Amino acid sequence: MKLAQLAAAIGQDAGAAGESRVTGFAIDHRKVAPGNIFGAFQGVKVNGEDYISAAVASGAVAVVARPEAQVVGAVHLADPLPRRAFARIAARFFTPVPETIVAVTGTNGKTSTVEMTRQIWRMCGCRAASIGTLGVTTPDESVSTGLTTPDIVTFLSNMTGLAREGVTHVAYEASSHGLAQYRNEGLPVRAGAFTNLSRDHLDYHADMEDYFAAKMRLFSEIVDDGGAAVIWADDAWSARAIEVASARGLSLFTVGEAGDQLRLITRKPSQLGQELEIVYEDNSYKVRLPLIGAYQVANALVSAGLALATGSPVAQVMDALGRLQPVRGRLERAAIAQSGAPVYVDYAHTPDALEAAIAALRPHVTGRLITVFGAGGDRDTGKRAPMGAAAVAGSDMVIVTDDNPRGEDPAAIRAAILQGAAGAQEIGDRRQAIAAAIAAAGADDIVLIAGKGHEQGQIVGTGDNMRVLAFDDVTVARECAAQLAGAAGQ
Ligand SMILES: CC(=O)N[C@H]1[C@@H](OP(=O)(O)OP(=O)(O)OC[C@H]2O[C@@H](n3ccc(=O)[nH]c3=O)[C@H](O)[C@@H]2O)O[C@H](CO)[C@@H](O)[C@@H]1O[C@H](C)C(=O)N[C@@H](C)C(=O)N[C@H](CCC(=O)O)C(=O)O
Ligand SMILES: Nc1ncnc2c1ncn2[C@@H]1O[C@H](COP(=O)(O)OP(=O)(O)OP(=O)(O)O)[C@@H](O)[C@H]1O
Ligand SMILES: N[C@H](CCC[C@H](N)C(=O)O)C(=O)O
Ligand SMILES: [Mg+2]
């Protein structure tokens, strides 16, 4: 594709160089190949503008950068918001893309919702994929990407790759970092969803307003004109999200007890899941959701909303809800202790999520709920004590342990959690903490291991000293349960 056609995406004229053929895109100067367009962005760690001359030396034909940046030897595609301009330009290059693309934002529930949306579409007979914390999941395979939202070049080229494989429907997770950094946009998004908002990532965002504003770009800028906004209506921030979507003129699809389009009438926990009564377009539906926990109802219904808002037939969507498979690491039953106590693994890593995970298990506990969790290093420090408070408020026994200390002193992270967790025990080593919880669990108890969900490693250290030590809560829980059973049998 010619540079002139691409520059036109942001209304610019590339002059005589417009005839140059563009071969691809790069945001890291070390990845620039001859004929590429380089995006020079000011980052958290370094200023990409410092690498412009190196990128040009490697053959960049154009550089997307702020007007004040210095570009010599290549076309300067100047824009005060270079990340957004880059997304718009690159999106013209990466085609085709799947026909139906939807995006999900919110503090908790994004991964679960994109996963469930993919499952519903699949059960409706579509070739569907999801992109998010669990990686890229297609009808044929699942590939981990490391970050929830990959960089914009990877994101767009993944979308094109999926379209070429025949995938027609994609649900992707739009994290606040991804939204703030214009890492996943540019292509036509037919519907956006908002799950909820609560404290997280205040190391990156100035305050809750700033965090909310980052998320709301999904409705105010990213979803296509005339697209749909699927909003969980029962959250404290729902009304604000509805306001943003209405101001943009999106078609509203609200879901929940206060939902207008998909209304939850009743939710009754059953032994293996929950019985729901839902109203859609004046018809009432009874659904047996095979998952426990109120939070999973929220995610399942938002997923149903996305499918309905993008044209899936209601009978098939309701039927699919009854056949949803659990999402990896989200209230996943990992083991049964010898005492009979079930051990659950959940990805709760915010105060709200911990409260939701505990509330999900509470109706199933006749004895004690034993919670093991920690908090990540180099992440929002202010969420630690509230996580401690949420854990002790809802559990009968709490063990505070390590969860990806990264560049911080693990003992200091635990101390910050313990500030809010009066009466909790402290066992730094996560395996020992899990073993202690399982050993303490009696027949009527339930163990919850929170914070890491599907993660496969414990991240220790930072920069060049960063190491990922293999660690999987599900496997460790199984091993501990088996060892304790073996020891008891001797
Ligand atoms: C804080 C943050 O989000 N950082 C992300 C961001 O980095 P940045 O733009 O600030 O990058 P930087 O390192 O300062 O560099 C600035 C620019 O110079 C370029 N550069 C840099 C060095 C060089 O030698 N040459 C060069 O060209 C870089 O490519 C970049 O464009 O953009 C990078 C590329 O897109 C990301 O890899 C990086 O994620 C870091 C690794 C990270 O840990 N991010 C986490 C917090 C994150 O984003 N998590 C969310 C999930 C959160 C949730 O689910 O709740 C996610 O969406 O994954
Ligand atoms: N709708 C919800 N309301 C409250 N808590 C939820 C909800 N959905 C999930 N959770 C909690 O949050 C945890 C993470 O869920 P999930 O991975 O779906 O969220 P996410 O938004 O993708 O998280 P991340 O920001 O890390 O990508 C779950 O394990 C559960 O404890
Ligand atoms: N997407 C979240 C995941 C947190 C998971 C938890 N195990 C941690 O490391 O803090 C983040 O990057 O903040
Ligand atoms: Mg996620």
C-alpha cells in the first residue's frame, strides 16, 4: 500500500514520498524494517522520539510523532495524539478484519466476558475468537500473548490473521492501559461493553475519574457510529457509563436487575449453578446457568447482550447460556482436600473482585471459608489494605501470601495488606500458604486461593533481574491436597 493512501487516514498529504510503498509498521525502533512506518511515542519509561533517527536509519519511510518532534530523512506524519493517529493509519493497512468485532471494558470481568461471548457465538454456529488476558483463542487453538492488550501492531495483525483464517466474530478485552495508550482500536467495533468500575491501577491513572475516563473512550470514540453499548446496569458507575454512551448516540443495551433490554428477574443458586429468569423483548426465559457466583451471572448476561446486540438469534443465545463452560482460573475447582473440602482458584486481584469471589462461595459453605491471597508488586499500592479488609470481612480464616512481587520487597507488600487484615496469618511462600490452608480445612470448609487464576508463574525481580518461577495455583493445590492425603494415610 502507498504512503499517500495511509497518510490520508489522518488527513495528511505525504507529498512526493506519497508514492513510496509501505511494508509494515513498528513502534519499537529495533523492529523497524525498510519501508516501515515508525510510531514514536512518549512512554512511561522512555521517549520513543529519541529513537526516530535510528528508525530512519533502519529504513523507516515515515514517522508518526508529535508536531514538535524532529524527523529528518523521512516523512513526518505529525499529530498531537500520535498513538491515536498511528492506530488509524495502521488500521488502513491491516485488512481484512473480522466482520463482527466487539470490545469489553470494566475493572473486573473483561476476560470472563470475552470468553463467554466467544462461546455463545460458537454455539450459535459462528467462527468466533477472543483476545485478552488468556491470549488469543480461536476455534482451533489458544495462544498466550503475555499482556491483556498487546501493542497496536500485534493487535491489528492478529485481527487480520484471524480474518484470513475465516474467523468472523471477535470479542476483545479493552484494558484501561490499552485504552489510554490507543493499543487496540482503529478498526470497526460494532459494540462495546462495560462490566463495572472499582479500584485498580491507581498507580497508572491519577484517580478514579481519570481511570473511568480512560475506559469511557470505548464508548465516546472507539465503537462505530451507530454501534451498540452493552452496559451492566447494576454497578455504581453504570449511570455514568450510560450517559457517555447516550451522548455519543450509541444504541443502548442495558443488562441486569436494572437493565432495560435484558432484565434479570430472579437468580436462585442451585447445587451446580444458578437458575435465572430473564426478560428480553417482553418474553421471559428460564436459564440454568451451569456456573456459581453472582458475578458470573453479570458476565454471562453482558455476553448474551453482546451477542444479541450484534444479531445472534435470541433462542440460540438463551440455549447457549445454559451450556457455558467455566473460564480458566475463574472460580475453578482445583482439588478436593482429603477432608472433603473443595479448593477453588480465582483471579480476584482487586478489593471488589475478592469480595465478589468470596460472596460467590459463601452460600456453599457450611463450615469455614479459608482465603489465601496476596497482591502484585509494582502495581497499585493503595488497593492492598482494602483487599485485606475484603478478605477478613468475608472469610473465617485468611492467609496473606505472595503474588508476583516483581521489583518490590514481598514482606513490605504483605505488611501493606495486613494493615487492612486484622487477625490474618502471614505465610510468604505461596506453596506453603496453600498447603497450610488445605491442611486446616475440615469437611464443611471451602478454600479459596485468589489472585493468580490461570497464571503460570510467580514474577520475581524487575528489569534484567526479572525471573518467572513456574507456579500454577491449580497444580499446586492438587499437589498439596495429594501430599497431605498421602501423609495422613501413612
Ligand atoms: C505501563 C504500560 O502499560 N506500559 C506499556 C507501554 O509502554 P510505554 O509506551 O510506556 O513504553 P516505554 O517502554 O516507555 O517506551 C516508549 C516507546 O519507545 C519505544 N522504544 C523503547 C525502547 C527502545 O529501545 N526503542 C523504542 O523504540 C517503545 O516501543 C514505546 O513505543 O506500551 C508497551 C507496548 O505497547 C507495553 O509493552 C507496556 O506494557 C508494560 C510491559 C506493562 O507491564 N503493562 C501492564 C501494566 C499492562 O498494560 N497491563 C494491562 C492489563 C491490566 C488489566 O488487565 O487490568 C494490559 O492491557 O496488558
Ligand atoms: N462482573 C464481575 N464483578 C465483580 N467481580 C468480578 C466480575 N467478574 C469477575 N470478577 C472477579 O474478578 C476476577 C477477574 O476476572 P476477569 O479475569 O474476568 O477480569 P478482568 O477484567 O479480565 O481482569 P484483568 O483486569 O486482570 O484483565 C475474577 O476471578 C473474579 O474474582
Ligand atoms: N492485569 C492485572 C493482573 C494482576 C494479577 C496479579 N496476579 C498481579 O500480578 O498483580 C495487572 O497486571 O495488574
Ligand atoms: Mg483480563
